[in-house]
Amino acid sequence: MDKFIPPEKRSKKEQKKLNAKRRRTWGEMSPVTRTVPNGKAYDRKKLKNDERRNSRNFREDGPAVLLLWAV
């Protein structure tokens, strides 16, 4: 049986082998932290999209007709 040698005292090559053996993968889970967007925060994109959807021309004619009138 081999004598115990602490990891700090081993050669760099042996330390790498030991660390690689101890390391695990994340598997299906992503290690990136995800945050929920703040619903109360000002969002310019959301405001623009809401205005476009609620405009009178969009509801009556649809987006394709608006493009034809602009030509």
C-alpha cells in the first residue's frame, strides 16, 4: 500500500491528475446565474411594442397594410 502524501507536496503532474479526478461536470444544469427581470423597471422596448399593438391602424388594417401605405 502506498504511503499518504498530501496533495500540496505532490508534483504538479500528480496534482493535476488528482484535481481532474475530484472535478465533476454540471451535467444538464447551467452554472450561469439567471435573474428574473424586474416588472416595475422602465423597459423602453416593452413600451414601444405595447404602443404598436394598441395603435388603431394596427388593429384595423394589420401590419402588412401599413407597409403598403408607406410606399
